[in-house]
Amino acid sequence: MNLKDFKVSRYERQIKLFGKVGQAKLSNAKVAIIGLGGLGCAVATYLAAAGVGRLTLIDYGEVKFSNLNRQILYWTKDLGKPKPLPAAEKLKELNPEVEVEVLHLKVDEGNVDDVVKDVDIIVDGADNWATRFLLNDRCIEYGKPFIHASVHGYFGQELTIVPGKGPCLRCLIPRSPPERGPLPILGTTAGTLALIQATETLKLITGYGIPAIGKLIIYDGFSMEFKTIRVRRRVDCPICNKLNLK
């Protein structure tokens, strides 16, 4: 099997959906994943498997024992390591065709512009609202899609934010919620929301499928229910009202 046939074989099941043109779009795409916890690890795994050309993995933490119930890119041998390093190692083993950039840093006002402007899509794997709102604001400014999700216990939410086409995170949550300490979390909750994020990312890149723009997807794993709530742009939103949004 030559290299061309190998590549087609790797992706043949998804090429049946969006064709070789869609696959080429994936191979040329650049996605940043901010936070490599339960959300970020699963998102990164599925985007690498799908053949997204470049993944930028950003996290400032080290692997802890308490991470291992949900952060699937870390194994016991990785304890104490900066999170992006073992994550990148495993993703390269999964798919050597994918370029993986690692940044062991905390996203803040001083570096967020460099993070956002050089990629096509930003995926929210953050564990605090300050970082989420910072990313939301810069993504609106640079016109980059921002795939938000957050999880707690059996529950999670997801919102696909595309500047110029729908509301932003501040339209949904005008004021930053209070930051709280380590929250209870079931690993499968993070996995479920992460796969929704990955699906939305792949749809935006390939153009195949209808992104959930303006729809807040709520997952209740305790009673196993999904709900969708329509979110509209707030006319007084201090961030996205600067744009001519639909």
C-alpha cells in the first residue's frame, strides 16, 4: 500500500461523508485546544484521529493522580509531567500525520492574541470562567469560532460561537459566575461534552453538517436527557454588538 492509499484508507469511513475535499480541509486546518483536562484530552484525541492538520495544545498544569478518572491522554507513568507533553506524545502515536504544537503556559491578557490569531478554531477546555471569557472576547475580535463547553458532575453544556452568525458567551452569561474550587465530575460527562465539541469543530472545518450556532446544548447524564435552548444575541452585549450579527 503506497502512502496515498494509506491516507485514504485511514480516513475512508469519514471520506464517505464529506469527500476528499472535506478531508483536505481537515488536513489544512489549525485548531487550538485551551486546557487539557477531561474536555481537552478527548477533543484532541478525536481531532487527531480525524486528521486535523495542526493541533495546538495549551495547558499550564502538571498531571495529577486525581486527573486520571477522566483525562484520557495521561497514564499513571505520566504523573508530574507538564500536561501538553504526554498528550502530544500519544497523539503523535495515534496519527503521525498531525502536527502537534505544545505550549505549557496559562492563557492570559499578555499572550491570548498570539494564541487566537494563528489558528482557525479555538476549543474551550478551560477550567475557569475568566479564561473562557477572555477567549470569547478575543475570538469575537479576530472573527474566529469558539467552541465552548463546561461540565459539573453529571451535567454539562455546549455552545458553538461563530462571530457574525450568532451570539457569544457573554450573550448567554452577561456576568462571570463565581469561581469555585475543584468540582465533582464523572469522567464520562467530560467525554460526552468533548465529543460534541469535536463534532462541531469538524462540521465547521469541512462544511458538512449544520453547526449548533445559537443553541445551548444541555446534557443531564443523571436522568440521561439532552435539551436545546435557543440563545439570541443580546443587543446590549459589550462584545459582539460591535459586529453586524444576524
